[in-house]
Amino acid sequence: MSIYEELESNVRSYCRSFPVSFNRAKMSKMYSEDGREYIDFFNGAGALNYGHNNDYIKKRIIEYIENDGISHALDLHTKVKEDFLATFRDLILKPRALDYKVMFCGPTGTNAVEAALKLSRKVKKRTGIFALTGSFHGMTLGSLSISSGKTPRAGAGLPLTGVTFIPHPYNHPEIDTIAYMEELMTDEYSGVEKPAAVFIETVQAEGGVIPLSDKFIRDLRELCDRQDVLLVVDDIQVGCGRTGKFFSFERAGIVPDMVTLSKSISGYGLPMALLLIRPELDIWKPAEHNGTFRGNQLAFVGAKAALEYREKNGLEEKTRQNEDLIREFVTERLLPMDKNLRYRGIGMIHGVDFGAVEIEDAAGLVARECFLNGLVIERAGRGDCVLKIMPALTIEEDELIKGLEIIEKSMKKVLLGNK
């Protein structure tokens, strides 16, 4: 029995898919204790957009530690917080004409979602929230209440209320989702109170890599304006450049009332979460929402360096180029293996959907075969049937192609028996 089986809780999950002990990593490669190399298409579930141990970011963090920089400061003013805020304003907010206050929440994405839920209800003096089916917003009780998966919701151990789930337009194209929401908001016999906010992921990542259309996002913004309802975009997994632009909603030309950010915002996989708030909505009283680790100083250093690195290295253009490469590879070399395969993707998050394939647990079999061939890749969606391609934005082209070729080889073995 390993030390993990002896002492670690049964709640552990990803390690069950990748049963080796990793001891180092560099950019898009991870190495196990026995020295085996793996290409990383998992990317810390989106927390490592800039790769493992990115030299530019690492250097800044090491220098800060060596100079005895403040390691913990709650929400005290510090030089590195000031530097991050100024850089975020100058490189991200101002060029996009975005006027947001920045709230430092607890260390993880779910903390930012909890803050957005509390503030939405406080601002609008309503308790209800609308969320889409297929959504995932976090595992603490508030965030879990607006996440739709039955298995994680069952773990709450109590009723999760205060949310109305709206059919996602991808899975229910026969429904005019915008009209349906407006009817629920306005019909006195709908049985549903007008919500404080609508929470969306512009691309449902854990839900199976399902992008919303630009039109839907724009129509939803207009609906929320008409009905005096807040629009909150959860950009925790698909923000920070994952879809191409820094914010995933930019492609639709809208401005949300609030935006949650975490995962790759720190640039180095360090815990950090933000809530961006339109200034007139920032009605918090001092300390009304706080947390011991809301001021991760090392994360501030990494986040500033990451924003600089993004600009210096043209990651937006690189992401567009890699998107084309992935889309062409999947379309021309993977999809022809089975007529029942489906595919969705944008930027550097793509999903090959095996849900309609006749082989049982085909996605699981392919993912396991990929790992045996040196590729770390995970699954998502209903029944874990979607193979989720999510490499670092910094991945080299030869590494990206090699990883895709491992997927191809693994799919051929599972679907075609190596024919």
C-alpha cells in the first residue's frame, strides 16, 4: 500500500487517472520519478496557461523571495499588490476600455464565485440566480448550488436552493433560451422570481467544452439590461487568454457586470482569485467578505510577470495559430475514424466527444492509452465522454503536434484496433 492509499482521503481524483509520481516539470513537459517524460495537455485544469516553471515568471518570484519580500499580508497595501494592479489596469483594463474595481477574494476560483453570488444578491435585493444546464462554478456550497452536475451536488449533503437552471442552447437547440428566460422573469405565473443575476461560462469547460455563440452572449447581455438583472461571466478556466483574447467574452463585444478570474491569473499555478466589479456595484462594507489568504503576495509577483510575458511574446496571435493547427488536425485526422465523433473548440480548449460512439467508455480508454504513450490528458462532460485538449498557451509547435499524434495513435487502437 502506498502512502497515498494509507493516508490520503478517498476524495483524490486526478491521481487515479495518472498513477505515477511526478517530481519535476518544465513548460509543457512533466517528468515522473523514474525519469519518464510526459507531454501535458491537462495544464493544471487551466491553471498553467504559461507552462510549468516559466523562466520569465519564475525569475521574478525567486528574486522577490531572495529579497525577503512580504509573504503574507491579508489585504494590507504592499508594493507588489500595487504593481500588479497598475499592470492589470494598463495592459488589460485600459486597452479594452473596461472600468472595473478589483476584489481580491480567497485563494481559489470558488471563492470568487461565492463573492459574486453574495454581491449580486446584495445589490439587487433578490435571492434567485439563473445558471445554465451543464454548468460548473465550484465546490463550495454557494458555487455548488449553481453547478448542475448531480454527482458533485450530491456531495453537499443538503438541499441546494436559490437557482433556476436554464436549458443550454447547445443541448436544446429547439428552445429559444433567451425568450424562455425572459418569460420566466416576466410571467407572473411562471412560478419563478426575477433573479439577481445570470451566471454563465462562455465556454463550458468541465461541462464538455461547449462554447456559447457570440449572438447568444450578446442577446443575453441585452436581456439582462432590459430586465435589470446582472450578468456574471465565470472566466476562471477559459479566461487569461485561453480562448484567444484575454477575456473569453471579448469575442462577443459585451461587458459583463462582474467577472470571476482565478487559475492562470497568477501565472505560475499559485492560488489567486479575483472578482471584477462595475464600480457602481461595489457596495461592500469593509471586511463584509474577506479571507486570510486573499492577498497572496507571491501570486501578485507572478501575475504581473505573466501579463508582461503575454504581451512580450504575442500569446494572443500564437493561440490563434495553434487553434487553426488543432482544428485542422482533429478534423482531418481524428474525426474520420468514427462517424459518431463530435468536436467542439475555440482558442486552446478543444473537445473530442465520444458520447455517441458505440464502444463503451471510449473516451476513458483513449485517455488511458494516451497516458501509456506519454500524454497527460483529461476528460470532461456528461459521462466523462469528452477528451479535453487543453495544452499551455506557450507550447511549442512540435510538442503540440506530438501530443496530437499520441491522441491519434491511441484513438486508432481503441476505435480501429490499430487498423
